[in-house]
Amino acid sequence: MEILLIENVSKLGVRGDVVNVKDGYARNFLLPRKMALPVTAGNKRQIELEKERAEKIKAKELASAQELKAKLEAVTLSVTKKTGDQGHLFGSVTNGEVGEMLKAKGFEVDRHAISLPHVKETGTFAVEIRLYAGVIAKLNLEVVAEAAAE
């Protein structure tokens, strides 16, 4: 079934794309959730209007993502963790923790958009945040050993 996406759908397409999907996926998931419109001869004009609206929304979202990227790349995050003798962490730093640190600094970022390497030792690590299609902010995460209380 050929459909027009009204919302961004992960692993399928972005708003305004016309894609082919299986009938059941369209009828049971996309159409009831108002994420897509069926492409028929009767709604060609509505599809054209929806594509124009989608292009305007894409431009706004891209501009706001670029602006957020500039702000995020100026930020350096620092986290203090308990470590062993050689500087290895007890546990690790997760993308959820990075999301909470960003939230504390005033940035609202989904934790699923944060990509960081497996952090198991102290040091500085590069964190990537997917803000929009093709817009990835890169910032530094500094992991510091917690001072031992003796």
C-alpha cells in the first residue's frame, strides 16, 4: 500500500515521504495513529498540501536542530564515579545519566538519541547526540575518579 507519512517514522521515512508498506502495517498501525495518509486518486490535492506543509516544518525543525547543536557543542559534561586502583569504574556511565546531566543544564534531549562509547574508566570521551536527520552534536564527557574518603 502506498502512503504519505504525516509524522517521522523510525526506519521508514520522514514527514512528507511517499512510501510503500504492507497493507496490515498501514491499516493497523500507521493510519489509526494518524501517522500517514493513503495515496489515492481522490486525495492527491490533500497530499500535495501535506507535502508543502511538511517541507515548511522540516525547514523549521532543521533550523532549530542546528541552533541546538551549536549550543550543545559548547557544553562539556563532567561526572564523578567510584573507581578501583587502576582507574576502572565500578559500573559505567550510561546514556540515561548523560541525558540527566543535560537536563540539569537546561537541555531536553531524549536518552535514545545519545550515543556514547562503553565508558568503564576515567578520562575524556566523545558523546554524539542525534538531533535530526544529518544533524549530530558532538560534546565531551569527562569522567573523574571520586576522591577516596579515608
